[in-house]
Amino acid sequence: MAETRPGDTRERILDAAERLFMAHGYEGTSMRQITSEAQVNLAAVNYHFGSKESLMQEVFRRRLDWLNEERLRVLRALKAEAEGRPLKPSQIVDGFFGTLLRMGSDERRGGMTFLRLLGRTLTEPSEFIRAFLAHEYQEVTDCYKEELFRALPDVPKAEIVWRFHFMLGATAFAIAGTDELRLVTDWQIEADDATDRLDRLLPRLMSFLLGGLRAPLPQFRDAAGDGR
Amino acid sequence: MAETRPGDTRERILDAAERLFMAHGYEGTSMRQITSEAQVNLAAVNYHFGSKESLMQEVFRRRLDWLNEERLRVLRALKAEAEGRPLKPSQIVDGFFGTLLRMGSDERRGGMTFLRLLGRTLTEPSEFIRAFLAHEYQEVTDCYKEELFRALPDVPKAEIVWRFHFMLGATAFAIAGTDELRLVTDWQIEADDATDRLDRLLPRLMSFLLGGLRAPLPQFRDAAGDGR
DNA sequence: GTCTATATCATGATAGAC
DNA sequence: GTCTATCATGATATAGAC
């Protein structure tokens, strides 16, 4: 009964690739590992996706298409409710990062596996991957940045962009690491299961991000620091 | 005159490896690329370092030994000055992350190349690398965390550890990305050279990190959230 | 659509002359 | 210490039978 249904192959490859790319990185994963894990033939990847690069892109597109739409949908809902007034920073941050983290609880959307893959890939060295991700993200991040500009009119735009970047980094690291990295030492924090940990991660991360976003502006020694 | 001086080979390999590992990652860099860039023979890596893994470790040890010592030295100086009183959070954060970022201006310590390599490697999938880095870092990060516990007695330790983790992520991303990633869109921020950008990055990052570190504690729906 | 079999090339590592 | 030559392996990708 464990026979490969026709049309099933594609999804099996994507699932296996997602997991292996997460665990060993793009360069560190071979097509042999992928097809072996997916229990399909070695040639199937090239038949269905054309190349390893295209497979990688498809692994992301399958998840990011939904994430992008969801993020835009959330933002539209918030704006409709606000009726023209600027949104609260906490709403914007939750719409962007909260939506991402909640995706980790949704196994139909890849769950923690995809979340960790995404976190790690944001600092991936391979050029084509970074370019691809930047392109996939551009539109949505621009929309959210625009809302932050409106929400924080007294903060220079350049500063907001930087802080958005820092928020992205903190989040990427948080979702990439949550297992092997010994952030927990001897007095031990928690040994919950993955989803429980995720439930507690979100409010913690949100507090941190909002604190950073609303921090006092930095003092530069020389110029204004808002982008001359 | 461009002849290879004896004893020079080792350093040339380390320099080339540092740059290439930064640009293409560990798995994405071959020994042939390294020896070609270093203009030494292919067999030289195995002669001097034994294996690619050992080379990678030596690339990091060369820089981290100094960084670890410097961070401990800075912390000792701060504690001596404080005469038993808790340090200010800003001092601790600057001692840890400021010391790191200032390393990026010091070409003798690898400069921006090493900084970016380090930022990227913190989320590197390869198991042996993460284990190696965690081991190299353990002692120093524990010392700094202890000081944060003293500086913020009202914040649960678990919360501080998480926030330290978030700070690490924001910093790693900031130093890993600073080039290709289009955080700059059309209304353009700056086109300074690398060191100038680094000078402005530090105060910006410090504000963000301190804001996040001192943010109001998160509210959990169920329990206390301090590690039950 | 899925398989077997294979082409072609790059990889990390080593042996042994100098 | 440095070189050339080479090994065994594993990589991506493809051709062609079924």
C-alpha cells in the first residue's frame, strides 16, 4: 500500500528536499539523498524540476506564495479596520513576524521545518538563493515598511529600514536555531515540545522586536545619521 | 618578488579560505578554489591542516582566540571600574557586541571579511561547525550572561537568555548581510565605503539591542513564562 | 511518467619524487 | 616543504527502454 501514487512523486520530492535543505543546507544536500529519502528514482528530480536549483526555488515558492498572500491579507484587514489612521507598530510587527511564526504551527504549510529552512537560508551564501528570496520578498516587505513609516513619522525612514533589518535578523536566528544551539545552559529553561516552545517564543520575540523598534534614536558622533 | 616565502603558505591558505568560506560557504568552497586563490599547491592544505574540516576550524580559531580574550579583557576592566556594583546593560552590550563590530575595522583581525563569515556561520547547517563554534563561545557568553543577570535582577534569567539570543541574531544578520541584501530600496540610504557604514552601524545596532533588552516583559496567556 | 544505466566531471585525499 | 600524478568516490545531468 505504500506504493507511489502517480502525481505523488512531485510532492514527495519537495517534502524530502525541504527537510534535507533545512538540515544540511543547499550545497550540503545531494540529489541522491533527496531521492533516496523521498523513495523515488534519482532521475525524478530532473524530470519534474529540471535542475537542483529549480527544485530549491520550488521548495520556497510552494510556501512563500501562501505566506506573501497571507501577510498582505492581514495588512489589508488592519488598514481597513484603522480607517485611514496609522496602524500601531505592534500591529504591523505582528502582521509581519507573527504571521511568519504562526506558520510554524501549521504543518500543512511546512511547519517548523520550513520555518527553520527559511531562517537559515536568509544568510545562505549561495548567490542565486539570496537573489531569489530578495525578489520573492520585495513587494511585501516594501508594503510593511511603508506602514511603519506612517506609524512612526518622527523616526527617519533610514532608521526604520535598519531596524526592520535587525528585526528580520533576530527572527531569522530565533527560528533557525531552536534546537541544537545551546542557548540553554545548565539551569535549563524548558523541555517542551516544538509547538509549545513556539507558542512561548512569539510573545518573547514580539516584546524584543517592539522594544528595539521603538528604542531612542542613536547618537552619531558626526552627522545627522538620517541618510544625508 | 612575488615568490612564496617559506612559512608564508599557511597564512595565505587561511586568508584565501576565510574569504572564500565567507563568499560561498563551507560546502560551497572546494580545496581547489582555495589553493588556487592562495596560489599554493593543492596538496598544501592537507599538509598544513590535515583536512578541510581542520582548515575551517583553524580559520576561526585564528580570529576567535583574540576576540574571546578581548571580550574577557573588556569585561574585567568594566568590573574593576564598577567596584562590585552591577554594570549598566549598555556597558555589557557594548563589551560583547561593540567589541565584535569594532573588529570589523581592524584588518589585522580579518576585518569585515571575518565578520561576515562569522555572521553567516552562526546559522550554518553543518553540524561540526555549529558544535565547534558553540564550544569556542561557551565560556565568554556565559560570563556576559552572568553580568546581565546581575544588571537586570528583576528580569527572569530565562528571559535574558532569550534576549541575548535575539541580540545575537540581529547582530549576526547585520554583519552577514551588509552588501547584497537589498535593504536599501529606491529612496536610497547611503553609498559610503565599508568602514564608514560600519561606524554608523554600531550606534544603530546598539540602540536597537538595548531597546529590545530593556523592553517590557512579554505576557503569556497561561503560565508565568519564566521557565516553570 | 517512471525506471535503469551511464556519461561527464569535480571532489577530498594521498603516495612518492624532489 | 613543495610538487605531480592519481585514486576512489560522489556529484549533476541525460539517453533511452518500458
